[in-house]
Amino acid sequence: MPTNHRVADVINSFALARLNALLRDIKRISICCHARPDGDAIGSSLGLGNLLVALGYEVRCIAPNRAPAHIAWPEGASTLLYSFEDEGGDVKPFLASSELIFCLDFNALSRLDEPMMLFVEALTAPRVMVDHHPYPAAQFDLYFSMPESSSTCELLTELLLANWGQTAISRRVAIPLYMGLMTDTGSFSYSCSRKRTFEIAGILVEQGVNVPDVQAQVYNSRTLDSLMLQSALILQHTTFFAGRPGKELAAIVQLSQAVQEQFRYQPGDAEGLANLPLCVGSVQISVLLTERSNGTVRVSARSSKRYSINKLLTQYFNGGGHPQASGGTLRMPLHEAYEYTRQIFLQFLERKPSNSELLES
Ligand SMILES: [Mn+2]
């Protein structure tokens, strides 16, 4: 895992001065987020995009892949949001002629996935990273990195407050930022929610966010297929293991290509699925294995506060992330990925000294 020591881990006046110098006398700005964008990636992109448009810049938010509908609704999405894979709105010429590139919610260019990564890597415009994942790569010109921040949207709001003040956060800036804050924290339920997260949420509400409306747009806008997919996966394609019968400690959900076809799977349909087994009292670790059409398997792992899994994901799954929410990729068929994952987590759970504490409960 590459590390970098020039990283500014707080929003200090030196970093802000550099940002403002980069923004001076330029016109065209691209905002990029990670592949298979989530609420935090799209929310931070649109929040910053709407603010920069209000300041007079020409802006495009470019995600590697198309954003699912449940997160692509905030104002600004229809005019600013494009995907590299669709190549709509001349994204390549726009990117190539951008004078500044914001990189939001990712810490290494590889998170753009190959076609877009290779394209962006070759550009000479300065890159400003704003992200809450630990260990950023040495691929950016300016860093706003804060791993203790719940989400990129929390950190970005902090940055906007520090540089432009609360009045610059209009309703159309606040709504997407709140969406990302809400989705990355599981509606403020995950361990990443801290005092400052609620303060930031309060500021966004003060700027005009309608809380139940955002909640409904994101979570009550699913298709029947996606609900049926989720139900079928839990009923037929989830294995609970480790611990004692009835008190299993771990779960693996397998989302095969066949099941994806059966339920007309769309990106976003599995939203929240990796977390779902954690709602069982005994379950401390949950893994979603998604079979991709290119033959690889996407690994999405979640854990309770008792276990930190990001190092394990780096070591065994070509990935990484947050202590309680990490991802990776396996280059093997799904059934092998399942066996491999089960073995790794069985060993991990057996090795943990905190197991004794678990047996008592
Ligand atoms: Mn995030």
C-alpha cells in the first residue's frame, strides 16, 4: 500500500492557500469520484460541483460508471453529472482541457478503474484529493485527507466552511452533501458517526436540507426487483458460519451472475446488502461476494466495532478501506472465492484474542 508523507491531515491555512492559488485564473474544472460510485462519491461531487458553478467555474462531475438512480437525483445531476464509460457530454475532451481536477472519495487513481485511470494519469492538470480513506497514494498535488471523518461529504463540508463560509453552502450544495453523509454513515448508525458528524449534519439542515425527503429519495425509491433480489440472497445464497450454531459470528452472501440476471440486477440494487447480516445479534463480520462479468469477484466486507478488517482485506483480498468497511477483488471463480473467503475469515476469527470475550457472551 503506497503511503505519502506530504499529506495534510487537517484543513490548515497553508493547504487552503494552495487550493485558492490553484483556483485562481482558471475556468474549467473536472470533479472525479471512484468507480461504481456510491452516495458519498456522487454527493460530494455534486455538492462541490454546485458550489463551483455558483462561483462561476465551468464544471463537470465525471464518475467512471453511471450512478444509480437512487443517488443521482439531487439538483445539478442532470446538468453536471457524466460517466466516463458512457462518454456523454464530451467527457474526454472536457477532462483533457480541465485546468484542475478534484478527486473525491478515493485515495489512489486505481480506484477510477483502468480506462479512466489511464486517461486521468496522463493528464498534467493538478489533482486535489479530498477523501477520508486512510493511506493516500503519492499521486496528488494537494491533499485534504481525514480518515477520522465519517465521509468525504463531512470532510468536504468542513473544507467549504473553512474556505467559503456557511452562506456559500446553498440548498443545492447542502442536499447532495447531506446525502453522502447519510449514506456513508448508514443514516448515522455506523461507528464512523462522531460528534462532529452530527454538527456538520446540523449545519446542512440549517442550509435547507429536508431530512425525510433525502431519506425517502435514497432508500424508498428501490425497484421491486431489487427487494426480491435482496430477499432471495438472504434466503438462499447466504452462509452463516463460525461461532456456535444459532450464534454464528460471520456471514458470506454470494451474488452470482445467474442471480443478477434472474432479478435484472442494476448497479445499486445490492446497496446495503453487505451490512444486512450484521443485523443478527451474534454476527460480527459480513462479506458480500459479487461475481462480475469479467470473471473477477468483488469483495465487500463489513464488521462490528469489535473487529478491524481493512488490514485483512489488504493482505488477502487486494483491497483495503476503513476498519469496519473494506473492499477488495479476487481473481477466481465465485465458488473458489467463497471457499477462500470462508477460510480466511475462519482463521481470522480463531486467531483473535477477543474470541474469549465472545465465547462468554
Ligand atoms: Mn466515502
